[in-house]
Amino acid sequence: MTYQPRDFIQTPEGLIFAVVDGHMEEGRVLCWLRYAPVEGRRQKLRTAAAQDYLATHAPDYLYTSRRLDTALHGVPLDRIARHHRPRARARELLGAANPDAIEAKAAHLLRLLAGMGLDLDQAGLTGSLLIGAQNPASDLDVVIYGRAAFFQARALVRRALAEGALDDLAPEDWRDAYARRGCALGFEDYLWHERRKFNKGMVAGTKFDISLIGEDAPLADTGPARKLGRTTLRARVLDARYAYDCPAVYRLDHPTIAEVHVHTQTYAGQAEAGETVEVAGVLEETAQGPRHLVVGTSREAPGEYLMVVREPDA
């Protein structure tokens, strides 16, 4: 059984975790608690609340990854009661007879992209829609499997925005997206980077974003990692072909640090080859590979970022 980032897994206690890494460790799926039964209903939990909930109610799911040298959550394979797959959810929703308002918008978006040439076998739905926990204020979280299909989807979103088939985010929507991300950059820097990605938009008043699930993951399991402390650097990006992966990888022209590995979606697709970036993160090394800088060592990753160093008039 393959577990991919942005899949959800559910335990017999009704806990729902988002998969965050495709490598299993010690028979566990690496993940983060997103929903738990609270007072008889399913409740979405923020980072601190998720950690507190497990510490109190299910400490066996707290886990420290030796490979990533970080604390997260790990569910043993024999504790997985259900595997929620984004592809299957998209197929189910497209065939639904009586979708709710959010489901109908998601189906409309998928059909729009399909009508422009996207193969819907490469598309899925994650987030609240994946488990039927959406509400009228929910966003649409679309995942695209495969690099070629993902870059095609971005081009189609760009075209649909230009043609008026989809809407751009209004200023208040960008502000809301910025606030949710907890981005270490200032708002104007955040907005400059986001606007050129063409992986977000509005469909009938509801925000959507698209993200990549790469099927040729660039990172091998190089063994346990060791963190060496916080570092900030500037360097030119040599290779950004995996900039939208999970984690995103940027290869650098730098004398001692070969790559940046980004574990937070905020800085995916942030830079292109040839651009100079400033990166703040945690320096890490493994026994089998060169040193690299990690951005996203915790879910919110305060003080960690990757940004393009722009000319004053850019």
C-alpha cells in the first residue's frame, strides 16, 4: 500500500491524519493530526491543539522521525482503519447526484480544466472535501499527480484567469490567504511571489489552489538526519525543476550547501532557476549526502523562509 502526501488516514478512534511524507519509518506512516472527535463531533485542529490532543488522548501516535530529525505524528500500519485517497474522492464527487454547494464548485472546476485539456485521471481533491468535512467557507484543495499534468494545470489556470472563466483573488482574499499561512515574509513580498505561480484562483466566489504530487520524487532516503543550527544564506538557484514537490527542492550554486529542502507549501514554487534567493532555515546533514538547508522544520516554521532577491523596481 502506498501512502502519498495529502492523502488522509483514519484510525479506529476516529482520528484523521494528513500524510506529510511518502517514506514510512518503523512501520509508521508519517503524518499530522488534522481532525479529532471532540464533544461528539469531528473538529479540525490547529497545530498546537493537535499536539495537545494526542499528548492527552493518544500519545502513542506522537513520533520523532530519525530520518527527518523532527517531531511529528506517526500511525502504525495496523492502526489505519481507512485510507482516504484524493483521486478516488474526485471521481466520487464528479459522479455525485446531489452535491452540496462546495462539492458542486469543485466539480465545476475539475470539469472546466478537463474541457481545456486536463486528464482528470491525474486530479484529486484533498483537505476538508476529501473526508466530507467541508462547509460553506471551505476552500478547494486540488492535487495533480505527475509533473507534466501539474504544469499543464497551472497553464490552464493562467489561461482561464485571463479569459474570465476563473477569477483572481480579491485583495481581501489574498490577505486572508496570507494570514492563514503565517508567512515569515511581509505581505507585499508574499503577494509578489504568489501572483506568478498561477496555482490559485476563485471559482464562483470560493478560493481554490492546486498542488503537485510528484511521481518521480527527487529525494531518496539517505538515512538519519542531524540538525546543525539555523542559517541564513544568499545563493543562485541552479535547478528548480522540483520546486513544487513535497518537499520542494532547490539546487544551489553555493560552496558548502548543495540544496534547500522546503517542507511547507508556502515556499513551493517560490523561485526559478537563475534567480538569486535568500533562505533562512535549519542546516542539516546526513551520513550519505551533502549538507542542505531545511525550510519548514515545524508546521508553522516561524522565522524560516525562501524569497527571491529582486531588483529594486521588480
